[in-house]
Amino acid sequence: MRSNIRLGRLFGIEVGLHYSWFLIAFLITMSLASQFQAVDAAWGPGVIWSVSIVTAILFFAALLAHEMSHALVARAHGLTTRAITLFALGGVAQIEREPEDPKTEFWVGIVGPLCSAVIGLICFVLAGAAGWRMGTSPDTPIQAMFFWLGSINFMLAAFNLIPGFPLDGGRILRSIIWWVTKDGERSTMLAARTGQTVALLFIALGIFRFFTGAGFGGLWIAFIGWFLMQAASASYASVSLSAGLRDVRVNDVMDRDCTTIDGNMNVQHFVEDYLLRTGRRCFVIAQSGEIAGLVTPNEIKTLERQRWPYTTLYDIMRPLDQLHTVSSSTPVMTALETMGRDDVNQLPVVDNNHLEGVVTRAHVLQFLQTRAELGRLAHS
């Protein structure tokens, strides 16, 4: 999940918000205001709303700490986290590649719930320092704020320990299966199937609670189940993709018929005579017989239409020294990981400083479709 609003960098990791975050932030603030008014309406609207907003902000700070703990432990084990995004159902740390051993998977998975539990304990201690006593209801705004934060963080820790991949508990389950079976792919598939089962239970429970009077709370549980189902299914598909491409190299899928064009051509001519007529999405810019860069529709989008006749392809191309390249012997999965990290759809294939072709996501998809069709024919 990509950030729609970037907030900055923390420990070198980009932090952002998805648009759906604003919906849940609003709902949480409204819910907190209702709860705090029920505790003591005499606090007055100003205090109730102020405490509700501050509590909601601290809650999302706790979510960020949860995800940051995953990222920092992953970094300690040699894994890079590209970004952390807060969205409607919490947060997600976008770790660039999967752990390579069960021990790393275990620690990356368990540190999030541990972080939430520690935050919850600290909040209960602060509530106690403000006068709250265990077994009693909070009776001041500060007590109510820290009591709620303590409770919700313990609930967050418990929820994430549910053994449904890709929840943290599912990752812990995957690490255990991986350690026992010594098979990373099989462990991911089993953990993903468990995640799908857990998701179905959530959906069924949510629908049941909705029709037995729980209202929005029941629908929310069902929605969480639906989200888990999508995430678990995507994880299962990702493993299937990796298995299907295990022995495939870039040489097997790349396009060797690269269209090389003169960088002095203006954008208007390029769009009308090449981009629209050929249907290709990637063109190589040559300079003195050597590859200088690439031009794709993404570069065209950033240029105002009235400037097309006066702008050359040299002006907008993505220079080769700013691009990652792959060799023809590079595993396709490695190439796909590079595309995802650089947020591009294609990579130049270079061997011995010579352009051999271009590999794109579309080429990989076409390869998989062809293999699937041949597999069906072989079994028919």
C-alpha cells in the first residue's frame, strides 16, 4: 500500500498516510468523545473534544511505533523497509523482500505485538500515576486518556497475535512451520491458508453480530475479515508466483527487439509517430551508438502539452546512470523486486556494457499466461 500523503522520514524510513486514514481518525475521535462524555459529562465539550483528539493522535503514534519496531528489527537483520503507511485498519511496513530464514521471520513478526504490549503497560502506569486504581473506572480526563490507550494497545497486541497471515501472529506461525519443515514456500502457503480460514471466521462472526443487534460493530468485524482475506490471498498468490518463476531468468522473458530512437526528436513527434502508433511503452534513447536512457509514458505525463513541440527526448528521458539495469542471467524474481523498489515497469537488460533488451512486468505476465495455457493443454 502506497502513501498518498508523505509526512517525512523517521530513522531514514519514509512515513505517510493513506487517504483512508482520515476516515478512521474521524471515527475514532467521534467514538472517544462519546466514551469520555459517558465517563463524566461535567468535563464539558471543550475538554472532552480536546482529550479525544489528543488520544487519537497518541493512538496513531502508537501504531507508528508498532510498525517502526518491525522496520528496525528487519533492518538489524539486513532487510530494508521502503516506507511505513498508516491507513484505515492500522499500519503497514513495506519491507522490500521477505526474510531468508525462520529466525528472522520470527523476530520481525513478534516485535510488533511486544511493542504494543509495552506501550500499553506504560500507559496503564501513567494512568496509575494520575490517580487511577486497577478495578476502578477513570474519573479524570488524563486517567481516561491513558486508560483507553493502555487498553487499546493491549487489544492491538492480542489481535496481531491471531495466527492469520499476514498478521504478526501469522508470521510467527509461518516461522514455526518454516523451522519445522525447512521449506519457506510451503510454510507461507500453510500460513496464508490459515489466514484465509481466520478471515472467513471474522466475516461470519461479523455478519452474525450485525444481525443480532451489534450494528456497525458487526460490520466492522466483517470488514476486517474481508481485508485479511484479500491480504492472505495475495500472499498465497505471491508464493505461487515465486514458485512459477523459480528457475526463470530475464533472458527467458525479455524483449530483444528494442526500439531505439534519436534523443533530438521532439516529444510531439515521438508521441504521434512512435508512442501512439506502436503501442510500446518503453523506448531506448541512443547517443553516439550507446544507450543514454529510457523514455516511457510516465515521463510524458509530467510535461505540459503545449511544451511538447519544443522539448526533446533528451530533456525528459530517464538517464541510464539513474536506472538500475539487470543482466540477462538475472532471476526474474530479482528483476521484479528491483522494479517494485524503484517504482518502474521496465528495466534495461545490459551485458558487457551492451544493451541486450528490455524486461517489463508485462513480459513476465505474458510468460506466466503462456506457461499456464501450455500446462492446461498438456493435461487435457
